[in-house]
Amino acid sequence: MAEDSDLERTEPASGRRLEQAREEGQVPQSRDLSTFLVLLVGTASLWIFGSWIAQRLVSVMSGGLRFSRTEIYDTGAMGNEMLKLFGDALVGVMPFFVAVILAALAGPMAMGGLIFSGKVFQPDFTRMSPMKGLARMFSLHGVAELVKSVMKVALVGLVAWWVVRHHQDQLFSLFRTGLKPGLASFLDLIFYSTLMIVMGMALVAAVDVPFQLWQYHSKLKMTKEEVRKESKEQEGDPQVKGRIRAMQRQMARKRMMAQVPKADVVVTNPTHYAVALKYDAERMGAPSVVAKGSGHLAARIRELAQEHGVPLLEAPPLARALYRHTEPGDEVPATLYTAVAEVMAYIYNLNQFMAQGGLPPKAPTDITVPAGMDPEVA
């Protein structure tokens, strides 16, 4: 049962899955939204620019019906005049076409943005399968498209019925009206009819957009196994990651152990902990920890220190406090300055003795640390 549940597409699409779908040209689309925007913007642009466009087109038409004697016998002049009239007509309708093109682009951008993918042009012979075609026809998507088509046909039919029902007198009167007033009245009917169709398409788009988004994300849902596989691919196999972390720790340990011979002193527990300290008054504000370890690592630090002549100092409370509250590369905490200062003073005197002779300094044996710093003292 668990295996069956892992194969069911119950998980939402991950960001990587959505990005891969975009690369393949798969984005949510709503043709009804685009149709609504084109109708809305086209109607609005005709309402705004309609009179100006009409004047331009009337001027072009009247200019096309007028020609001079020269143009009759000069085919070049006639061609130039035709190009001029074509340019004037293009300028006249340009605002309308620009508005409609922008509206056509706004629909896809509102749903999923514009994408350019060459994969959609690659041949896919599975689309030619009759069985898959029938499956698409009788799928949820096919039923939804059928319902929307019926709604749109009913919408256009309802608008036509409303126009005939409520404006039949105005329609029949067009036969007895002059050209200009009749044309103006007819255009008013066309405008209001188109406006009602636009309002109806707004309802269709309001239903279609959520449905298309839901269907798109449902189609890209993933199984639990796919989610786990993608997580492994992105984050790496746990075993490989574990080996990488082990190698990183090993390399960090080697770098740390390489710093032990450069230390000024190694503070010990004496057997459980070892912390190597170094202080350079010109470059450091306070002594810093260059290495630390417990158990076998502490023993190795002590061995390296003895091999390279680094002094060892037994100070169990300080060794435990430094091991608990610092990491290699950290400066000594301010609360341990006094205790560490005793150690560094001893090392300074020891170096002076080694260089100049005299009485050997006495190693401090009663170094204490502030309350709460020693992990073994409650």
C-alpha cells in the first residue's frame, strides 16, 4: 500500500519541475482570457479612435476615387499615389492594430509570461495517435472546452436575441433611413452588442483562468518518489554527502594539526583535552586557539608539541574551558583573559630562561577560571 501511495501524484510541483516545464514551453494558457482582452481593448480603441480612423479612411477612399489626367497616362505616378494612399490607410488603422496586438500579448503574459522555447517545434509523433486524441476528447479538459464552447455560442445567441428583441423597430427603420444616419445607428447597435459580448466573455474568462491554472498545476503534480529523487539530485546522495563531510573534517583536522608546531603553548587537562594557543602582539588583539582536541586527538596534539619543542602546561580548568567555548581560529574569550595571561606570562619567562639562562620560572599550578566557564564545575 505504501508503494502504491508513493506512485500517486499527490505532491505539488516543485520549483525545478515548474522551471523545466517552462523550458519545454509548458505554461498555463487561457484562450478565453486572450479573447476577452482583445475584444475589450479592440472595442475601447474603436470607441476612442473610431471617429479619427473613420475620417482617415474616408479621406483615403475619396482620394482613391480622384485622379488627375497625368496619373491616367503615367503608370509611375499612379503607383506612387497608390503607395501614398496605402500608407495613409495604414497610419489610420495603426492605433487600433497596435492596441489589439498589445492586448493579445497581455493575455499569455498575465498567465505565465512570454517564453521562447524551440522544443515546442520539435516533431512529436505521439500527438498523431488516434487513441490519445480520443482520450483527450473525452478527458476533463475536453469536457471543459465543450462547456466553454457551448457557453460562448449561447452568449452570442443571447446577444443576438436581445438586439432583435429590444431593437427590432430600430433595425427595420434602417431600410428607410439615409446612409449617414442609418450607418451611425447601425454602428451604435454593433457597439452595444459587442460591449455585451465583452461582458459575457469576462464571465467566461473568470471561470476559465482558475480552471486552467488548476489543470496546469495538477498536470505537473509529482509522486512522493519523484520528490525524493529530485531532492537527492539537488542536495546529493546522503552517503556521498557523508563521505564529503568526512573528507572535509579530515582536511580541516590536517590543517589544524599543521598549526600545532607554530603554537606558543599547549594547555592540557592533562590527558583528556589539549588546546594549542598562539599570540602575536603585532598582529593579534588577543591570544588565539590554533588547535584543540580530546581523547586520541589530544594525545596527538601533545605528541606534535613535544616533537617540535612547544611547551606543555597542565591547567585542567582552563583546558576544559577553552575546549568548550572556542574553536580553532577563535580568539580567547574576554572572560578568560586573566587566566590565559598567566599562561602567556609563564611562557614569556620560559623563553627568556631558554635564551639567557638563569633561574627557571615556576609553572603556575592554581590557574582558575570564572564561574560558569568550566563545564565540569556546576
